[in-house]
Amino acid sequence: MRDAASALPLRVERLSYAAGGRTLLSAIDLSVPARGITVVLGPNGAGKSLLLRLCHGLLTPGEGAVRWAQPGGVVAGRKRHAMVFQKPVMLRRSARANVGHALRAAGLSRREAGRRADEALARFGLDALADRPARFLSGGEQQRLAIARAAALEPELMFLDEPTSQLDPGATRQIETMLAELSAGGVTLVMATHDLGQAQRLGQRALFLNRGRLLEDAPAADFFRKPATPEARAFLAGDLLW
């Protein structure tokens, strides 16, 4: 469902967010160009998930802005990106109907949504699960379905919040294969993860957050080889950051 006008690059300008009297993100500046996989790293509470939700338009910044290349800002850009959460939200419907519902909500006809849902399930090897209740699938199957559902919308950019944090190594490997395929097909990915091995396998760019501040924005290989800040060095060494 893409058109000729790209919504990328995405620019985050002086983005801040506070809740309960605490500043959770402070003056974040970054840009997400078309293509590639950006991994968002940092300790618990650093603001990784919050940053993704603000970029996706689920929350409104207290200060600053999220700007898309497509005129109209987040409202226009929203049609061009999707988000996959740590714990997938599944409707009380079949796997096929979960994908079809998202497509219908995006404005497709019932017939076209059904066709596109079947294509998405087949693409990611989920067609055998099409008629099974989505809520009775395993955790790995649900997450694969959530990614297939997001991919069926043909987004330019996909945000993923810890998509493999609750999965075993086999399911994690399947998810990583899906993400690599999406990236190779031209979808830009921005993924928060605690799995440093995964970040090194998939990431081309690394963003490092700590205490709500963006401390590093670098090519992933450079970040892992020689982090520029003491906080990042401590994080990669496994030391706790408070």
C-alpha cells in the first residue's frame, strides 16, 4: 500500500517526554533514513520502548517533534509504518482473520484483505496455521503472526519492541530470519532489544539510550568495537547502570 511519496527520512527533533513528575526522555535528536536495521539499546528504563511509541504516534511528545518526509507529519506517516510489540495482541479469531482484520482496518475490501492475508501467511510459512485460533498459538507463532500482520500492510518502516525477549532460541532464529528478509525487501526496521548478540547479527546502526538520553548514534560495528561513552562501555561489559 505504498505510494510514490516516501515518508522517510523520519526526523526526531528535541523530543522529550515526562510522566509522574519525571523526565523519561530528554531532548532526543536523530534521523532514520530509508532502509537498514537500527537497533535501540540500553538498560531497563532507559526509554527504548517509549521512544518507539512516540515515533509511532501512540503518545504525544511533551516537547519536540516527530517529523516525516511526507507532508502532514505523523498523521500522514502513520499509514506508512507499523509496530510489533513485545507481547503480541491477538484477536479472538483465526490467524488468517487477525491479518485480514488489520488490512480491512487499513481500508482494503474484504476480498482483497483475504487475498493479502493468505499471501502474508504463505510468505512467512504460516499458512498451515491459517485457520487455528490465534490466541492458542505458541508464543513464537504469535510473534511470527504479528510480524506477518504488520508486513501485510506493506509499511516503509516497522518498529519492533523486544520482539524475541520471551522466546526460545529456535523461535528467536525464525524471527530474525523474517526480519532479515523484510530488510532485504526494502523495509526499514527500528528494533529495541536487550539481546546484544541479536543486535550484532542484525543491526547496521546502533542507538544507545541511558536515563532518557541518547548517548550514542553510530554504525553498529563501530559501537560494539569501540563505544564512545563510559556508559556504553559499562553496558556492553554487563555492568549495571543506575
